[in-house]
Amino acid sequence: MDTTRSYRVKKRSSNACVRCRRQKIKCSGSQPCETCRKRDLTCVFDDRDQKILVTRGFLEDLQRKIALLERSNGEIDSPGYREQPLQRQEEGDGTDPIEDTEWDSTQEGPSELTNPLSTGPSTFMAAESGRIFYLGTSSNWSFSRKVLSLLHVHLYHSPLPTESLLFDESAYDLGWDGSRTAVSLEVPMTPSLDYSIYLINSVKFHAGQLYHLFDEGSFMEALYAFHNQSDHQAAVSQLWYIQYLLLIAFGKAFVVQRNHGNTPAGYEFFLKALQLLPDITRLSREPIIATEVLCCIALYLQSLDFRSSAYGYAVRIALAQGMHTNMPVDSLGPEVVQRCRKIWWTVFILDRQMTSLMGLPQSLQDSQIHDELPLFPSSPQKLIALNLQKKMCHIIAERSMVLMGG
């Protein structure tokens, strides 16, 4: 009798409170326990550490339910999983065998996930005008169109009509068909010098932290010279003048709160810049300012939902000029090298954004470019913003490759 009482006193409770478990002392297991009650402390039990006894049949039922749920949700698509009957081995258990999900040890690993949108034929959609648009694999715009089309077919048992949908280049009407045969060379009424500086500063404030659209030193020098001239007709044929019109269009879009009609504020300056833009042979003769001009056009067109028109032109000239390489300072000069680096990273960011937006393959690989950033001695925040944008572009490229099945 004494032996039994002594054993019961020394036996430790299987359910100990948090304090007794942490102090590694005996716990009575009651709520509250004797130790916490004597010290007037809060007694807390962690149910996760509590040991419970369940039957093997209960665990097998849970495994079977999990396997059925995973199969119904399509989360397991690997030959490494197989269904096998497992006979309960408890003595006296007369129940029927049930299915259990076991891992095939012959498999080296689970199968890789595949984007179902990247397999099979490409997807195209025709607009009301008859123009056919390619729906890129990783494009969020094309993904929403595919989902909308599937829902319409499921609900109404008919293809999705395209009359009420907005396609590329249909959000705004620029009032120009792109033909230069009847373009007037008449100079539009440009703003005054003070108002021009105000609009240009607004562009620097809103877009200058991430994008390099013009070289401030050379541009402002030409701006003052332009407004000091009585005859502005001579400047029409210069790329600087086209760049000036583009920046004025950007500035008006930033500062004007309301648009009149179906056109954004300042679109007339952008339209005139497009009409005066020379062909690619002329642009290649002045690659530095030409790339800046094309970056302005690409960014403005993207804001107008002209994705297809904005893509690609600046990249080709920048690559042909070697802006993606380690340009030598000794032979080119520090000003040219720094300007080209600013241009290049603007081109790079726009290219990554455009390709991701349109669901196109990445035209530039990270291993093929020189990754040195430009210097901003008086604006360290620009370097921080550019470095963050650069990292974001790398993530965009990685995610795009995964979505496209690469």
C-alpha cells in the first residue's frame, strides 16, 4: 500500500502547464495547477503540447479525405502519387480496407507546376474593326479577357461579343490616322518661357524620379535660345523641338485636372511631335537624343493605352549605340557616359514593363547588360529609386519566365 502511494506521488502529469514545463518542475495537471495556485500566478496550458491517443483508423480516414480534396482541387498532378488499399492490421478490426495516399519512393521529386495558358495554341481576339490582337501568356490584360470570355461562354453559351470591349489604341482618339502626306508644318502656339519652365518642372517632379526623358543642361540651353528667336520655323526640323513638344504634352497632362472630350490635355503637342518625327534612318544619326525622344513617346503612348505602338523602338537604337555595355569614360567623356547610362536604364525599365504588360518574351537578358547605375551626386533619392526599380525589373523577368513556362 505504501509502495503504491509513493509511486503515485512521484508520477509526473502528462499534461503540464507552460510555466511548469519551462521551469522543468512537477505539475499537478489541474487547472490551475498546485504550483501556480500557491504562487497566485496565471496558469496556462498549451493544447498543442498535449498528447492524445487516436486510432490508426482515424488517421487513415483523415488521409483519405485529404487525398480526395487535393484531387478534386487539382492540386496534385504527379505520377508520384498512387492510390493503394491499406488493410488495417489491428486485431479484431473487421472493417473493409480503405484507400490511402502514399508517396512513391521511386520518384525523385514532385512534378513542376505548368501554366495552362502557356500550353497549346496561341490565343487571339478580333476587335470590331477587324484587327486581330495577340493575347500574351503573362499579360494581365489578356488574362482578364480570357477569363471574361470563359465566363460569357459558361453563362450565355455563346462567344463573347467584342463590340463593347476596349482594345489597344481605342481608349483615346488622337484624330490622326498616322499619314504624313498631308501634315502641316505650321508651328503650334507654344507656351511662354515661364509657363514652359513650369510644365517642364512638373514633368521632372512626376516622372523624373524614375525615368530620364531629357538632359536638363542641353535642353534648357536650347529652350532659352528658342524663345530668344523671333522666327521659330527654323527649329521645327530639330529633334530638340520634338522633345520640347513632348515634354509640354506631358506637363499639361500632369497639371490640367480635367480633359475636354475624349482627348487628354496637351495631346495636340504630342500629335504634332508625332507628325514631325523623322524616319528611323534620321533618328539613328542622333541616337542619344533620339532615344530620349522615343522614351517620351513610349511612356506617353502607354499612358494612352497604345501599348503595341510604344513597344520596342527605343530599345533597338539604344542597343545599336552600345548603351547596354560598359561604355569607356576615357574615349567618350563622363558627361556622355552618364547620360547614356540614364537613358539605358529608362529604356530597360520601360522594356520590362512593356513586355510584362503585353505578355511578350523578355528581349533583354540580365546577363547581357552592364549593370552599373548612373551617378546622381545632388539627388541621392534618384539612385535609391532607380536601384529599387532595377530589382523590380529582375523580379518581373523571373516571374514572366515562370508564367510563360520557361
